[in-house]
Amino acid sequence: MIKILKRKWVKAMNGEILISADKVKRKKKIIKIARILLLILMLILLISYIVVGVVYSSGSFTISLDQNLYFERGIIIYDDPDYKVYRSELYARTVDSFDNITYRWLPNDLHEHRGGSHNGDNYVAYTFFVENTGDKVADYWVEVVIDDAINNVDEAVRIRIYRNSEYVTYAKLGRNGRPEIDTTPFLSDTLIALDHVENFKPGDIDKYTVVIWLEGKDPECNDNILGGEIKIHMAFNSEYVEK
């Protein structure tokens, strides 16, 4: 009787040992999977950080020139009238951070600047030139594109573009589906504006000034966009290819 009880106890012990071994095995497997998932998550975060860094490393506003405009039509871009050379890109000086303002606070003479960055309190301003240095009448396309927007800051941003002395102020459609006051709506979520300049004669110069700010009177300008960033570029192309 004692031997039988002992055998049952041994079997029970063996069963417990087997069960414990299975639990340990499952626990190790779960830990291994958790580590792999954590590594994948860290890799995704690292890649995202690198991508954002690359996108924003050149500043919040850049200008690019299609090389065909220069090599085929003699069109150049520059921000210093005393230094007219071929450049494929121009970079506006960034503002580390800015608060919201309203368009009424902007100076009236921003487009009269000599050239380059002339940022003010809570706005980005940049003036540059497009010139036909060739010997033929030419044309060019201009598109202004949002490369990236964080925390929906594009909902409240304003982009004013002067061409010579005329300007247009662009804004995203309001959530009610209507244009914001005194603005022209973005053409899409990412395409702000598109223009085709024709009959650009040899020696002609177009002066551009771009101003970017957060409009405090926009209903979407609230705490939800705190910490937001936006990356915009203006491209001068030899032709427009619909995306």
C-alpha cells in the first residue's frame, strides 16, 4: 500500500515537472517574441526619425529648378542680384519655432526686399528671382507642394506668394468645406498651387517672395497643432506632369 502511494506521488511529481517545463518553454518563447517585436518597433522608430530628419534637414522651405530649364531655356534662380549663377536649389533660412499671428500684422513691404531670407517675428519670408538668361522666349511651370506636415499644422498654415508686386494667399479649405477668409484654397491636400508662366522673354526677371505663417484667426489654429512642423517646396519645372 505504501509502495503504490509512493509510485502515485512520483508520477504526480513527474507530471508537475513536465508541466513546469512546458510553462518555462512557453515563457521563453513569449520573451523571445516580445524582444523581436521590440527590436522591430525600435527599427521602425529609427527609420521614421531618419526619414523625418532627411526631410527637414534642408529647412522648412526650399526652391528647386529643373535642370532642363537652364540647359534648354537658359532660366536660372538666385537670391542675390549680384551673384547670378546656375543653382539647382535655394534654401530659405528656418525659424526654430513660432507662435500664431494674423495676416494684418505682416509688413506691407515684404516683396520689396533685396533678396534672400528676411524672416520676422513668427513668420518665414524669402525673396528670390527667376531670370531668362537665354536668347529665346520661354515658359516654365511652378508648383508649390507640401512634403510633410506633423500634427495637422497644415490646417492653419498660410502661404502667401508674391510674383513681382501681385500676391495670392493660400490656405487649406476649412472643415466646413469653404475657403478661409481672403485666401485661395489648396488644389489638394499636398498641392498648394500650380502656375504656368508663358512668354518669358530673354532678359525678363520674375521676383518672388514667399511668406509662411500660422493664422491665429483660423478655427483650426488650436492646441492640437502644438509641436507641429511643415515642410514645403517650390519647384520650377520645364513641364507639368500630373501626379
